[in-house]
Amino acid sequence: MSQFRVSAEHIPTLVTQAVITRAGMEIKLRALPISWKRIKLDDHYFYAPVWPDCIKIIDHLKPKIPAYLVDKFGCENNADWWKVEVARIFKINTFARVDGYIAGQQKRHGWVWFYDAASGLFYRLEGQTGIIMDFDDGDYVPDEVVMG
């Protein structure tokens, strides 16, 4: 008789989320003090968690962050990983890949933004570490966002 080992991943339950139309999300992004080169919103409706649920999502995925590999799995890939994993596991599409520059550097950089429906604020998530920061600390200069 063979034995099977089944392991089930515990997915945290999210409490509250807001539904925002594509037009509504574009208004929120265009209201930010950013000169956007491109805003790409892939969905018609955006499902945004509230702060405690944002923290649950990040805490759940943080131990699984893929290793940074120069020229193989860099910052842009890492930002895409967060965007896809949050959508796949939690069905939340307001974690976005953002591209731009870090102040004083010529090289482009990719990171993650997420939207807190309770406060109406965007936050920056450094995809390689899972550290949360204000979106507008001045060091990161975004110019492209892909959400949905």
C-alpha cells in the first residue's frame, strides 16, 4: 500500500476589499505628483484590500520571495512575481509593477506598489526584501505602472 503526503497551504482570509473601476483607478494614479510615461491598467475592475489585509498578503508571500539574480531574475522580474502571486493566490489586482529610476542612478529599477482601500493611499514595496515604504519618499522616481 502506498502512502501519499498531502500538504495544504494555509491562505489567510481577507476581510474587506473595495471595487474600483478602471476609470477610477486611472484618476487615482493621475492625481499623484508623477510625470507618467505610461499607465497600463489591464482590468476593468480593481479589487483593493484594506491595510490589515495588505499586511496579511505581504507576510504570507515574504518567505517565498525568489532570490535576486543579476541579469537573470532582477528587480523587474521580482516586481512581476509579486503582481502575479498576489493575483493568483488572493485574486487581488491592485499590486502593480512600477518602473523608473532610483535618484542618482542611471539604471532603471522595478518595484511594487499596492493600494490601501481604507486610506486611499499607495505604498511602495521593495520586491526583493518585502519592506513597505511610502510611495513618495523621493528616492524612487516612477514613470511607468502596470496594474491588473
